[in-house]
Amino acid sequence: MLKIAVLASGSGSNFQAIIDAIDVQKIPASIAVVISDKADAYVLERAKQKSIPAQVFPYQDFPDRQKFTLAILQSLQTYQVELICLAGFMRIFTPELPTAFTGRIMNIHPALLPAFGGKGMYGHHVHEAVINSGAKFSGATVHFVTPETDVGPIIQQEIVKIEDDDTPETLAQKVHLVEHKIYPAAVKLYAEERLVIKGMRVMIKK
Ligand code: GRF
């Protein structure tokens, strides 16, 4: 069975969606460890409720980004992790980690990449930018992670219609619901070994 690590800095509702899908046997995988950079992240409470090992790596405890990255990499190796799921993890790694896990790290982004991604595009900033752009649709994207932020091959996307009375907050809520569908779906396809990366495209084996 595939061993997964979920890395999250906040609420962890995507972690919950993945573990719930595993629990109802939709995904042939187990979550080996939850890793956070925030000691008070609610994802840690969720992990505790599911008796899943959790580790905290406070960024400020490390002299630099590389040491922080290498400490997490070591933990992932100790837990024999095969797939990393970034789910609202608010720190950027040095290239050692994406390089060690090429094609084995996923991220969820709360917009339709390749639009509205990259530096500064996280949390409410994304939804504000989408609303201010006048776009009529937004959505969520699950993609493979490469050393550059938000540009890896796209695995799953789903759209959300933007209504005239939507605000960044209401849009965030709608996008979250879609995230909880497509992240477990992407992890399931990976666990079933059905994802094939060809350049920037990800094909799904029937
Ligand atoms: C999600 O909106 C995700 O797209 C982004 O971070 C947020 C995490 O939410 N990368 P949660 O902690 O899973 O609720």
C-alpha cells in the first residue's frame, strides 16, 4: 500500500478529505505521517483524532531554508514515504526535496493554473486576484510539484462559476468544496498507478 505524507500549515480540511477517502477504502494507501511547520495548526489535531503520527518543524528553529528542507526530507525518508501531498503548506523548499521526490509530490492550488499562481498567490490573495480580474470562472488544481512554484504538470482541475455577488470569501468556500473532491481523486489515481507524466501533460490510464 502506498505510503503518503501530508504537509499542511493550517486547518487541514484537504488532509481530512484524503483520509476520509482512504477510510472508506476508495484509496489503496495509508497516511504515514502528517508534517506541519506550525505547532498550533488544526491539521495536527485532525491527525491525532485519526492516530496518525504528526511532526512539527517550526521554520524559525532552523538556521536557513536548506536545513529546514533537509530535516523534513530526512523525516520523509524515515517514514518511507512514497508520495507527498502538500495541502496548504506555507513554506517553500530548497530543490533537494523536489529533486528527491520528482513525480512524487502533489500540491493543491485554489485557482485554475497556470493562471493565478506563483509568488504571492496563496490564500485570500488568490481569490481577490481572481475576483478583481473579472473572470467568470475559477476552480482548483491538483498538480505535480517541480522546483518552481505552481508550474508542475496538472493532474486534476474542476471549475467553479463566479456569480456577481461572490466575494473572495464566498469564492474561497466554493473552491474548497471542489478541492475536497479533486485531491482525493488525484491521490486515488496515483495510488492505482494510473498517472503518466508526458512533459507538461498528465495522462490517465484507463
Ligand atoms: C487550500 O485552499 C489549498 O488550495 C491551498 O491551501 C488551502 C489549504 O486548506 N494550497 P486546508 O488547510 O486543507 O483547509
